[in-house]
Amino acid sequence: MTTLLDVARLADVTTATVSNVLRDRGRFSARTRARVLEAVAQLQYRPHLTARALAEGRPPTIALMVSSIANPFYPEFALAAERAARRDGYFLIICNTNDDADVGQAYFDQIGGTLSEGILIMNSALDVDALYRGHGDGSPVVLCMWERPDRAPTLPCVAVDFFLAGRLAAAHLLELGHRRIGAIVGSARHGIHAARYEGFCQTLREADIAGFADDVRFTDDSIQGGHGAAQSLLRANPALTAIFATNDLPALGAVYAALDMGRAVPDALSVIGITDIRLARESRPALTTIAVPTAAAADLAVALLRELIRDADMTDSTLRVAPAPRLVQRDTTGIRRA
Amino acid sequence: MTTLLDVARLADVTTATVSNVLRDRGRFSARTRARVLEAVAQLQYRPHLTARALAEGRPPTIALMVSSIANPFYPEFALAAERAARRDGYFLIICNTNDDADVGQAYFDQIGGTLSEGILIMNSALDVDALYRGHGDGSPVVLCMWERPDRAPTLPCVAVDFFLAGRLAAAHLLELGHRRIGAIVGSARHGIHAARYEGFCQTLREADIAGFADDVRFTDDSIQGGHGAAQSLLRANPALTAIFATNDLPALGAVYAALDMGRAVPDALSVIGITDIRLARESRPALTTIAVPTAAAADLAVALLRELIRDADMTDSTLRVAPAPRLVQRDTTGIRRA
């Protein structure tokens, strides 16, 4: 296997120079660059992660801050981000802030520059103001899966249209004939699921469905949270024929609550979520959901972060919008029965 | 950029001494300490995380290497380890090796010392030989949740008696009257679930149950893996009245496969898993399982790692055994029907 040293020898430079050219950083002449790239091409050198890391004495690392490692969505995003990072020769380290703003801030301050070359941030309980103030080192930061493409901050970010996801969920239930629809929001009213609920409400309003304001519960983004919220909704209003949840975990909780209460799904209650985590397709009954492009968003986020690492003064737009969410109909939604 | 070597040269000491002074450990005179700190100041040296963290009063970091971040058991362990670390003022960073030995080795070589003060290792596709050879820096390492307390390596480790877990699962099914029992092993035959399957087999042998050798499938440690394996088992031997799976995810897959095949759980098929992940209690039907002490093992692992960080020459035993697994009966096991 061709090594970094082989390339350095052929190009008559140090391994550090080869490394700098390949990572496009540090100082070298155009001539040196050309010589190195020629040697790379001639030897068909593929900078292997391990070899490169060892040659440099330290691996190129990016950090991913997540708010809740125990919520399966975040590991799924982490896996996708890691695949994207690995393709580019980066290691990914994951920091769980556990929805604690102080912990998030401490990781943010500490990770920048000392542990990583750049930071991906996923709902890490840091407010955007804190991010604007930045951290000591100034390593680049990308917000992942911002929920409103039309209201993006000027910080670099990848947006997913979760407002549209809420609209699509409402439209699906309306199309199946449902008119009495409960909602379970897996965050506080103005929390991270707000855009999804707003999209849902807007589509119901456009269909002249009134009176749904009482049929909403704000809860934890978990199966347990959805289970309790669904029990509460169905006891307060047994006439509900469908439940929309802003995420798959509370949607699964709603399905399990209905089963526990003796209501068949979907015959006596339709349930729809958002995201399409792996469990949505693996659980029984398999969950109807609005799939968001997790892997595509991870790819975009890693690519944007790499651009910012290479060019701190990047003047291009740093908003990237991921492909639109789409309906995946499975076994928890059906036509409203009389 | 100023390096540790530059500081060592200016202070006329070894790099190890610089490192020790900055980490405030090992032996050195007050005079040596002053000379090193002066050189650090003069060269404006920015040491790596750990040294800097201590120099600046920031919390130090330990690393957790896991084999599969998308398997919910690992995030649950990570969360428990993080809580334990946080109580002691440590930050935890998580590295996912994704069952790739090369990636695992690269993380292992690079994390030690540069990114963290010590490493917790969870089934990270590193073989024990590689761990014995160690990594460049020599930071302490603790193996978490070793499966056989009676066959522990001399490396520091926390053991959980998974052989006993397999025995308990078999004993529960026998007590319910089951005699034709299939097994789903979520690893290769001699892989990380081997001890669980051996425990299961030994208890069946002791009960004079023969012929179970054909009724086993080795598969992925996932819902999907368990689903496929259960379909295969039930088609090959419809007389099976129970299935033991070595982990909760394949056990859930077996439950869902039975439902898909029209077999009621537990009336027409009992299913039991091992671990008691959160989904085991939240899914429907809720899963009977052998609970292992995840949080206790994480606490023991972090405590042992801290001892090793403080005292590299520790002569006490470095094997810690977590509390015994225990049966948690829920809704997927029942008395064998005629």
C-alpha cells in the first residue's frame, strides 16, 4: 500500500507538506502543491484515515454536539455524520449535552480548537445568541437540522423544512377523512418542535377545522411522553380519530397507549409521526411518518463544515437546505371509520 | 506552532516532565515546575486538552469507545457513564468505531493522551491482544462489561455475568413448561454473545433437554436480525413454543416476527431477551428480559478508570464485578399452552 512517506519521497517534500497540501491548509507554493498532487496521482495514493492520522500525530477530528444521546434519532444522525466525515478522513467525536445549557456551553468552549477542527451542533440546548458570541478559539460551527429554512440565522446551518413536515402530516390525516385530530408536541410550545406544530395547525386552519386548540399536549420527546399525552388526549376527548405527534418516539408512545386502552390502530385510531427513525419501520404496527432526510442533512453539514475549516473567510452563503420531507405510509394510519 | 518538545528544550527537561508538571502528577521539584511553567509562558505554549484543562481549571475528559452507536444499548451505557463522569467533574466524549477494527485502533492510538486522560472500551472491535500492546501514550484503559467474570483478562475491566444471564433466561422458560425452545444469538458463534448462549445451553443440558442444537440462529444484534432469525426458526420448527434471544433488540424482532406470522405472544410463543434496554419496557407487548446492571457497571468503570488515572502503578486488583443479572417478567412470556 502506498504511504504518505512514499508520496513525500517522490515529491521530495516532508510528510507534513504532503499532509498540508492534501488538507489544503498551511503554507506552500503552487509549485510544491503541483508536485505533491502529481505524486499522489502517480502513486494512486489514497490517504487512509489511520495512516494519515498517525503521520500527523493527531487525527483530524470534528465534534458533534447532541442534546440527547438516548434519543435514537441522534445516534442515527451521528452515524450518518460519521460516515460522511470518515469519507473525508475525519474522525468524529460525539458530545452529549443532555439538554443542559451549561454543559453544552462547557463542551462548546472546550471542544473548539483543542479537541476538534470544527463543531456540528444538533439541538444542544445552546441558544443561538451564545453561538453568535462564539468560543475562545473560533473554530467553525455548523447548526444541523435547523427547523425553518425561511427563518435561518446567519450562522452556517443546514435547514430541514419541518414546517412542511407538519403540513404533510395534517394533509395525510385530512385526506383519510379525519376531522377530530389530537396533537402531541415533543417539546415546549415554543421549543424545537414549534415549527412542526405550526405547519400542522396551518393546514388544519386552511381546511376550516376548528376546535383543535384543546386537543394538544406538550411533553417529552420520548415513547413515555407520547404514551402519557395520548392517554390524556383520549380520555379528555374520546371522539378523536387520529393523533399527530411531532416526532416518531411520542407517536410510538401514542400507538402503545391506544393498544393499552383497547383501541385498535389504525381501525379505531390513526397515528402519524415525523422523522422516520429506524424503529418506525421496525416496530409493530409499523409507524406511518413524515420522513426527513437525515443522511442527506448529515452529508450537507459535514461538507459545509469542511468548507469552513478550509476557508474561514468564506463569503458564499452558508445556508444549505436539505431535500423536502415526504410521507411514508405504513400501518398506523387508515381511513376514518364511521 | 509551539510543541511540547519546544517547551522541554527551553526548560531543559524531558517532554514527560513537562507533561507531568502540566498534569500535576508524577515527581518533580518545585524548581523544575517553575522552569517548565516559565517556558510555557514564554513560548505561549497551548498544550492539549488535558494539560490545558488542568492548567486553566477546566474539567478533564475521558473517552468512551463503543462499537455501534445506532444500537440503543450503547447510548444508554454512554448516558450512565456520562452521569458518573460528570459527578466527578469529567467530560465524556464518545467515539463510535462502527465495528471496524482499523477505525477502533486508530481512535485508540490517537485518543489516548491527546484527547483524553483515559479510555473506556465497550466492544469496540479491538481484540484484547491489541489492547495489551497498548497505545503510544499509555493512558489507562478499562474494558466495560466483560462477559465472563471467571475468565477475565488481566487488563482492568468491569465484568457482568452474562453466562448467568443466559442460565436465568433458560430457567425461566423451563419453569413455564417450555421444552422446545429456539435460540437467537446476536453475534457470531464465538462472538461477544457466546457466554450468554453457553449459559442457556448449559441450563437446558442440566434439564436433559436435547435436540436444541438445530434450533439456533446466529445473526445481527438488531430488531431486523432477530426478525429474520425468528421467521427462519419458526418455519423450520413450528413446534417451538419459546424463543430465547441473547439481546433485547433481536428478542423484539422475534416478537414482531411472531405477530407478523399470526402467532400470538405469549399465548402461542414466549420470547425472552437479555439487557433490559428502555425499549424493552416501552414496546408492546412489553418484553420479558434478564436485566443487566448497566448503570452500576458504568459507575464501576468510571470509578476504576479514575483510580488508574490517579495512580498508574496501581497494584490492587483491577477486576470489578457488577451486580448479578435478574429476571424482569413482563408480557412476552407465559405458561406453555397444550
